[in-house]
Amino acid sequence: MDESVKKLKRATYHLWTFAASKMISAFGAQIYAFAISFYILQITGSATSFAANLICSILPRTLMAPFAGYVADTYSRKKIVITAQIASSLAILGLLTVSLTYGLSLAAIYTTTVVLSLASTFSSIAFTSSITGLVDENRVQKAMSLNQMSVSLAAISSPAVGGMIYGAVPMPVFLILYASASILAVLLESTMNFSLFAKRKVKEEGAVKEKMLDSMKAGFAYARLQPLLMSVIWVALIVNFLFGAVTVGYSFILIEKLKILPSHFGLIEGGMAVGTLLMSIFLATRKPFASPLLVSKWGIAAMGLAMGLVSVPLLFFLPYAGVFAFYLTISFLSGALGPLINTPIQVFMMKMIDDDYKGRVFSILETMAMALMPLGMVLFGFLYDFLPAPWILITSSILQILTVFILLRASVIRQVTGVKSEEDLKTVST
């Protein structure tokens, strides 16, 4: 059999194994998160204790993402993914042992959450950086879409499954389920060849590895030397920040201002997950976009318009049924726009960024996005207490649309950016 045919068959195996691994680990993580959140609120009744667990999840990821990017670009990505997944399995098994021996405590839960957050950071950055090494270039979009579809399926099904199981079995059963899912993911990932299509430069044996700080500087320099890549990064960060207006205000508007019933609110939230799932399936089955950035540009503009439309029932009278139908539609469309924006941008970045810099560039993006997320929530939370909600939503909508049309204007999208030389990168980084 021809070598290229063998590689394509192997890539097909990777495609479905990658999706299965992501589905299993995401489903286990979602059920665990549901059970632990419910358990903390049940035994403490404290929002502070619940928030502390969220901080234990977000803070380590924000602090360690740059280091994870360096590790992903310096060492074997397969070993990083498998080691991180094993660490997750051991953390859950450790919590299970503590729960059976001494009973669950907040300290044990918080410690486990920190370990899981760290493991997830290293695993996700290494896995994301490896997509172009696992599958052929023509199926990168399909791989990213299957990843999104796996996460969406887990998000839709895990609360229902978790809710049914939580009332029927004790907490140790949840931990056993998650540990089993994590171990199964390790077994699947161990069968994959992470360098099948990789273009990483092979370092000579015995060569001195670049110092971590110098390596991180080189990652920043690499991004700065490519204006098109920097435009995409800035768009992603600004849009992520502005979307805090919806993240903070959506529940506040529907529940407090419009008095939507809890059962109807749940259906509206579910509409977003369904939209995400259906669009992910569509993207996984269609051929790659000829101009992925152009698709993302119009998707972001449409998302900005949807953000402004959230304020319509606050400005014009609608009957209750009309309000419910309106927000269900907006939620579904917003969910569908998510993959339509994210997948093309991710495909573009996967293909544009050199294999030796993927980990550092993706870690830079994740660190900045994670840092902006709480800042946006605090700012918009403050604004909603003092300004009318329609003003905030419409202003954020206009800013988002202006951002994408300025930073991703036609002349920018038409650019063809070449990869700079190592000498240029070292000059800039110093």
C-alpha cells in the first residue's frame, strides 16, 4: 500500500479517536463538575465556598498557560497529553480514596480541582497544538468541528445524566465514573501518532534546550512579526471581553427584568447548546472554507447584532409567549454562530502558525483571554447596577461590529504573511 494512503488511513483513525477521547473526557469532567458543585452547595449552603472552587479552577489555568505553551513546544506533545491525563486520573482516584477513608472535605475538593485545572491546561494546549500533526490539512476543519461537537454533546447530556445519577448513587460512584472515563481516554490517546503530519524541527540530540523565558519571548516575537495573526488575536480578545455584556446581563435581564419562568429559562439555555451542536455537525460534514477569516468576520458581526437584539424586549412590549420565542430564537442562533466563528479562526491559526510555535501562541491567547474574562464580568456587573441594560448591550454590540470591520478589514484579510526567520525572531525577542 502506498505510504500516503497509509498516512491518510491513520489520520482517519486519529480523527475519530480524537473525537471519542474528547467526548469521553469532557463528559466525565462535566458530570464531575455538576456533582461537586451540587455537593459543595448542599453541604455548605455557601456561595463563597462555591466561588472558591471556581477560583481553584480558573486561577491555575491563567497562571500556568504560558509555561504549558513552552512545554508543548519543547517536549513530546504525546507524552504531555498522556501524563496530564494520568495526573487527572490519579487526582480523582486520590479524592475517591479520601472520601472512602475520611469523608469528603472542602480542602480535598479544592486540591483536586487545582490538580485537574493544571492537568487540563497542559493537556488542552498540547492537544490543540498537535491537531495538524494528527490529521491531514484538508481535515483540520473537520477535526475542530468534531471537537466542538463532542464538547457540545457532553454539555447537553451531562447535566441531565448527572441529575439523574446524583439522587440515586453516593458521591464515590461519581468519582469512579470520572476516573474510569479519564483512564479510557489515556488508553485511546496512547494509540495515536502525534507526529504523523507534524512539521516540527528535529533538535539534535544533546543540543541545549532554549531557556523558558527566552522561549516565551520568542513566542511573543513570532506573533508580533505577523500582522495578520496579531489582528486575529486582538479580535478574539476584544470580542471575548465585550461578550461579557451578555454573559453577565443575559440571566439578569431574563429572570429579574422580564420574569421568565425557570423552566422556560432552561429551555432558552438549551437552545444555545442545540444550535452549537447542529452547526458543529454541519461544519464537520462540509468541505473546508475557502476563506475561513471571512466566514469568522461575518459571524462575529452577526453575533454583535444578536447582542444588540437581546435588548429589544426591554424597549418594545412583547407578550410573554413572544418574549420566550424571541429569546429562544436568539439563543439558538447565538449557539450556532459560536462554531461558525471559532472553527474557521482555529483552522486559520492551525495552518498559519509554525508547528514549533503553536504551543506558545495558543498559550498567549488563552492567558490573555482568561485574564480578560473576570475583568469583563466585573466591569459589566458594575455597569448593569448603574446604567440601563439596553444602553450597555447596544453599545457593546456597536463596538464589537466596529472592531471586526476595522481589524479584519478587506485589506488585512488579503494579506499573505510569510514566516519570519529565526534570526529576526531572536532580534525582536531580545
